[in-house]
Amino acid sequence: METKITAIGNSQGVIIPKKLLNQLQNPSSYDVEVKDAQLILVPIIHKNPRAGWAQMIDKAIEEEGKPERLMPDVFDDETI
């Protein structure tokens, strides 16, 4: 698919057709590099850093048993 370099203010940019972006799941960030005289755009997919935590905790509880308390709760102490 042919496209042209377009002036954008003091810079230049390439318009990426929606048809191509849809194939990349529309990421908002790209890593850009030049390799062998070719411009390469690699989508950066930001993942939830806590993805999978609930499943890992459930697995740990299944394998090791549920601890009485993972961390004391200061609000449970009636003397405060």
C-alpha cells in the first residue's frame, strides 16, 4: 500500500491507513527504528502490570493453603 510523507508543522509524518492500523489493534505507541534503509514501526502494547495476580493467588492458596493473615490490619486492633 503506497503512502506519502506529509509535512506536519516543522516535522514530517506518514499517514497510516485505518485498514493497516486495524491489523495492529490500534496501539497508541510505537517503537520506531531504521533498518536497512527501511522505517520499521513496532507497536508497543502496554499490559496491566497486575494481570494474572488473582489467578496466581488462587493457585498459591490451592497449593499451600490459605494463610490466616497476609498482613496485620491495624484497624482490627480495638486498643487503638
